[in-house]
Amino acid sequence: MRPTTTPERSAGPRLRVVADADALHEAAAAVFVRCAARAQAEGRDFVVALSGGSTPRGLYRLLARDPWRARVDWSRVVVCQGDERAVPADHADSNFRMAREALLDHVPVAPERVLRIETEHGASEAAARYERSLRAWFRTSEGAPSEEPGRGFDLVLLGLGDDGHTASLFPNSPTLARRDVWVADTDAPTAGPRRITLTYPLLDAAAARLLLVEGARKREALRATLSDARAPMRWPVQGIAMGRGDFDVLADAAAW
Ligand code: 6PG
């Protein structure tokens, strides 16, 4: 799974290493704006799944203020989540709270165009509700996502844990095999709340995926993930179907 650097749609992830976290956020904002413009130029809403954790906070803050804020038509953006911890939406560990504080409170996305994982219902029910809302939005009541443009995410933002997980798809988790659902509730190996996560079908079907990796503690996981040695149960990013849509990896120098 050697990263490619060719500009066209590649069969594998395109790795780009930038100097530092600020450069990472700027480069990621450019991808976000490019993907939004592509969808909206086709007359569609731009439907994006936000990642959680700490890495994307700087990107969200950048998008929340000019000049980047003015480069997106937020009235035609639909914001979804890639995964969530099973905690209240105002909890310090909530991915939604982080995205709301860093981005959603500062851009004019209508509330009905924010598809939140409703953790107040408990992990299992929240997963079922979120899947229903995604299926309704993508007009696919059952089965695999459609390949039609606009029937899947235009962009999925992803992070990488130092153990190699992405979204809440953890190494060796039975959730990696769940292709019968678009959203699953799952345990996190580390102590802590259960998680709700997109499963591979919607990640595979996305028009673009952007994996953001920052910091030296991610270096081993990133190099293993992008190596030719395929072990998708150990390195879940490798389980994302290649060849359909774009797959960009942005890393700061410390992470590579
Ligand atoms: C989460 C995230 C998770 C995250 C990675 C990286 O809920 O924790 O969605 O997949 O992207 O764990 O987290 P950091 O950015 O905090 O290193």
C-alpha cells in the first residue's frame, strides 16, 4: 500500500508531508474547499463527515474564520460525523462538542443540515438512529451505498490513532467485518466510553477521504499503515477500498 504522489485519481493513498501543524491545517483546508467546490459545482450539497479527536481542531478553527470561511458556500454544506464517543454532546470528550466549538458555532450551516450522532439515546440506539438519518439523506433505504454522486459522502475526514485506529475502527475489532450496517456501536480497547462509528461501506463509497496525521507519536502507525505489508485487521485504514475516489494523506514532518 505504497502511497502514490501522482495528481490523478490514484489506486492508493497520496501522501503529502508538510512542515508542521499550521501547514497541515492549511493544506487540509485547501482539500476541504476543493471538495466542497467540486460537489457544489455539480449542483449538489457538499456532504462531509468530520473526524474527531484533537488533530482536526486546528483545521476546523481555520475554516471558521476568513479567508477560509469565505471560500465555502456554507448554505450548501451538510455536516455529519465519522465517529463519536458515547458521552453527552456537551461532554469534554465529545467529538461533536469539539466540532461545534471550533467550527459549527462560527459558520452558517442550518441546524437541520447537521446530522449529529445522538448519543443521548445510548450507543446502540444512537448508531441505529444515525444510520437511518444517513440512509434517508443518501436516499438508500437498505443495502450498500449507491455509487451515484451525492449518494455518499463527498469528503470523509479521518484521523489516525497511535494504535492505528481510524474513526472508531480499532485494530482486530469485530466491527471491521461489519459490512451489513453503515454505522455500528463498538468498544474502544482503551478504557472509556463505547464508540459509534461509520463502518467501511460509507468510507469505501466516499468521493474523497482525507487522513490527517500529526505528531511523532503517530509515526510508527502511519508508516505501517502506508507500507506494502497488508494487514488490514491490524492497520484498519488499509481496509478502506482503494481505487474508488480520492484518498489523500496529509502528515506533518514529525509524523513521517
Ligand atoms: C476519536 C477520533 C479518532 C481520532 C484518532 C486520532 O473519536 O478519537 O475520531 O479516530 O481521529 O484517535 O486522535 P487525535 O487526533 O486526538 O490524535
